[in-house]
Amino acid sequence: MYQQHRPSNFSNFPPVVKNLLIINGLCFLANIVLDSRGIYDMNQHLGLYYPESTFFRPYQFITHVFMHGSFTHLLFNMFSLWMFGSTLENYWGPKRFFIFYFVTAFGAALLHLGVNAYEIHQIKANISLFAANPDYDTFFGIIQKDAFFANDLHVADFLTEWKANPNNPDYVAGAKQITEFLLLKKLNIPVVGASGAVFGLLLGFGMLFPNTQLLLLFFPFPIKAKYFVMLYGGLELYQGIQSNPGDNVAHFAHLGGMLFGFILIKIWNKGNRKNFY
């Protein structure tokens, strides 16, 4: 015997999930209308930036959770919120679910910013290294550490031309601009979406209902929730470490949601030794 998970009917939404769905949907529609008319880009202003960015505002820790980059992004997150969040809110109640949702959202943001802090520190160290040794070999070594620029055709052409003219000072100035752009690019890319909280919900569902069989459209056969969580978490870690060019997904934000969800559930369940979680 096994239990298959079928989320509650749309007409029976628990209150927090229902209101989150409404707010996220309204924010997405508002952004489409305002941005299409050139009035206001909500993602640009309400997405979360690194604190050193000139675009950073403290309120973005909250507002970024309700913004989404595309309809697909919104659809995936809202479907997951409905699918896993409804069960968790019915199990915990609205207050505890609300706390869990936003703790995992903030935890996701914190881990994402922490990883960004490390990467920005590395970029600054590379800028200092190039300032002390402004030559082709130093610049080539710096570029190879950044997946995006290492695969950029314009940068590749720049390197080829500089290697052919190593004594031309114009290339040193151009290389300096590229290294500074690396820093600005990292500082000024906002993160948006409820994905961190959604991954926290996924982790929570896997811990509270580990042996529930999930039937998913993109997975060809039923899989227990605990195994799905482990597989998905491992995939996110792998993709985050790989940092492939063109990958604009905040994988460490997803992992942050799962990590803080795990910690919070362990705290809540501290006195209960009957369950493995």
C-alpha cells in the first residue's frame, strides 16, 4: 500500500496559500502593465540586489519574493506552492505555515547573498591583481575563472588581438574596463521569485510526509517525496557549483530555502523523537 499525493481542490485553498497566490498573480500582472507602458519596471526596483549595489534597498528582502521574471517562472512556483503548501498549511495551521514560508524565503536570500559576497570578494581580488600586474597573462587567468566571460566571443577576440599586440597600452585599458564590468555585473543583477520559499516547502513536505508517492508531470514514474527532495537538492547543488554560462537561476537561493526549512523543522520537532525528521 502507498499513499499518492493529490493536493486539495482549488475551491478549498487554505488562507495563507490562497492570499500568496493572489498577491503573486497581481504583482505579475501589474508589472506587465506598468513595464509595457514604460512607467515602472517592478522587477528592476523590487528585486533583491547585493547590499553594495546602488540599487539595493532594505525592503527588497520582502518585495523580491512576490516578483517573477516570466510566466513560466510564476507558473512553476505557484503550482508548487499550491501542491505542497496547501498540505503543509492544513497540517501546521496558517500561523506556523506563514512563519515557515517567510523564514525559508529570507534564508534563501541570505545564502544567495552569502555566495555572492564570496564571488564579489574574488572579483575584487582579481581587479587588485590585475592593477598590480596589468598584462595579458594576468587578464587571461582572471577571465578563465568567470564562466560567462570565458565563453564570450567578443572577449575571445579581444584576447586574440591583445596577444598579437602585447605592448599596445589600449588593451590594458580595455582589460581594466572588462574587469570592472565583471564587478558591476555581479553587483547589479537582482534576484526575484518565490523559488527559495517553494524549495523550503518541498523540503518540508519531504520531511513530514517522506513516504508519500508523488506523481509529477515531468517525472515518468511515482517517487517517494523523500527521494525526490534528495534528488532535486543534489541537482541544485551540482548546478550551483557548475555555474554554467547563460544559467540565470539562483541555485543557492533554492538550497538556502531548503537549508532553513530543515533547521526550522528540526527546531519545531526538537521534543518529538517518534518521527525521523
